Amino acid sequence: MTDLREALDRLLEPVPPKRLAESVQRLIADYRSGRPADEPLIRNMVDATAYAAYRMPATHAAVEAVLAQLGERVDPRSILDVGGGSGAATWAALERFPGIQEMTVLDQVPEALKLGQRMLPRATWQEWHLGEPLSTVDMVLVSYVLGELTEDAQRDLVEAAGAAAEQAVVIVEPGTPLGYRRILEARDRLIAGGWTVAAPCPHQQACGMTGKDWCHFTARINRSALHRRLKSAELGYEDEKFSYVAVTKDVAATKDVAVTNEQGRVVRHPAFRKGLVTLQVCNPDTTVGPTLVSKREGPRYKQARDAQWGDEWPQPSE
Ligand SMILES: C[S@@+](CC[C@H](N)C(=O)[O-])C[C@H]1O[C@@H](n2cnc3c(N)ncnc32)[C@H](O)[C@@H]1O
């Protein structure tokens, strides 16, 4: 992340902050509207720079948190970052999997690609429009893209990603009820295509979250001074909420095996009361509910005290 921060700082230096701030405000409004875009939201170099300045640290942090949950399940040498913009997901993948040798970022906006290339010249930056073929790679990343597409286009892209990947597909969306819905659709489609859910779900069956709840997680990002100024924000940090699905081709799990992970997943911030930790857990049997761990349980209590939203529960033994 330090490297990305430094690369971003160098990039932003020559751009007048006032122009950046105007672009940021427009992009925030466009993204918040939640409508699929008829035309690219990023229209020029200032927009691309504004997006990089105010969103890249957050989307990077979300993808970083997601890839951490894949653990040792994959070891990609080649990746495609589809709708990759200026490459936030590629940065996260490179940090997590230093064995990556070939990385290609595909996007419809040449300015975003140009900007990304300035920060990470060793990647291949290629103009690409939805519907054009994807080459075969180990891992395909689709980070914060589905929300810009119609439902049909989302379906086509998820299928294309599933067909292009040999080890893993990772899809990340904003952690909103709508983002979660899109993730559920993508998850169904990937499972139907023979993929195994590696995270966040410990099973392949229908999501056990009911009512108004939706599955999402959070990543904390420290804001730089410029970041704070661009967003007119006071706090020195922000919490990026995201929903995701990561699928792999595990040998151990096949389509017929419903439970893909013996560990559950913590799906809320743990609650602490004196001598008692309450974890909201999505369990391998598809239930989602509270797990109470009391101080009397010794090592298990210690584990529960350290558990964080998004972690597996119980923590897998080393
Ligand atoms: C919200 S940005 C996400 C960028 C990057 N993946 C990230 O996580 O920061 C969505 C990206 O998807 C790209 N995109 C949207 N629709 C597309 C399409 N039809 N063809 C190609 N790229 C598209 C946009 O140009 C934009 O760069």
C-alpha cells in the first residue's frame, strides 16, 4: 500500500486540487446514484486522476482484504483485472501474490489506463470493451465493475470471467444491499459453472442471511491530507464497505460437496461484554447467528477476542 500511496502522490502533484475536487464531487454523485451508466463515468484525464485519488485507496484496500481470505488456495502467475481502471486490484494482487508475472488491466477508458500505466509500467494496459474476448489466465479480478453494468451485461461478464480463469475468480462490489444482490447472482452463476466458493461463504448453498441483512465486510483506510481535502472529510480514516465472492477450483471440493470450508465466517463486528464475546457467524450448515464465547472457555475465548469481522471462525489451526 505504501508503494501505491507514493505512486498516487507523485501522480497527483501536478494537478490543480480545485479541478480534482470538482471531478471528485461529480463522480461521488454519479456512483451514489447507483444507475448503470450509459456512457463512461470517467470522461477525461482529470476524472481519471480524481477517481484514482479518492477511490483507489479504498478499492485497493477492499481487494487486499478479499485476497487475504484466499490464503494459500491459489498461486497465480497471470491475472486479468477486468474493468480495472487505473489498476487498484492489480496492485493488491501483486502485493498478495508476488509470484505474478503477467498482469493485464482491461478497461474502456484510455485515460484511466494511461494513468495506471504511469504508476505501474510493468503491467499491460489494454483498451477493452465489454463483450470482447478475455484471454485465459490463472486469476480474473472484477473489482467494483458490475454496478456499472445492466443485469444482462453483468451476467455476460461473470460468465466470461469464469470461462477465462484457471485458478480463481474474484468479484468485489460495494457493501450495499444492491452490491450484495449482484454478488449473490454472480455467486450462483459461478457455482453453476463448476466453481467452488472459497470465501466468504463456508458452503455452496443458498445464502443464509435473511430479512434486511446483507453480507458485507469492511476495510479501514487512512486518509492522506489530500484525500481528506478532496472529500471535504474531517476524519483521518474511512471504512470501505464491500461485498465479495471468491471462487477457486479446489481439488478437495466438487460441485456435490455443499460444505466447502469447515470454518464459519464472522459477518459483523464482534461485540464484547465483560467476560463474553458474541460473534455473528455464517456457519457451514448455512445458518447465520450469534456464537457466544465466555471467558471460562480459555483458549477459545482468547481466539474470539482476537477475531475480526471478515475472519474465519474458529480460526483454522496452523
Ligand atoms: C468503479 S470503476 C472500478 C475500477 C477498478 N476496478 C477499481 O476497483 O478501482 C469501474 C470501471 O469499470 C469500467 N467499465 C465499466 N463498464 C465497462 C465496459 N462496458 N467495458 C469496459 N470497461 C467498463 C469503467 O471504465 C471503470 O474503469
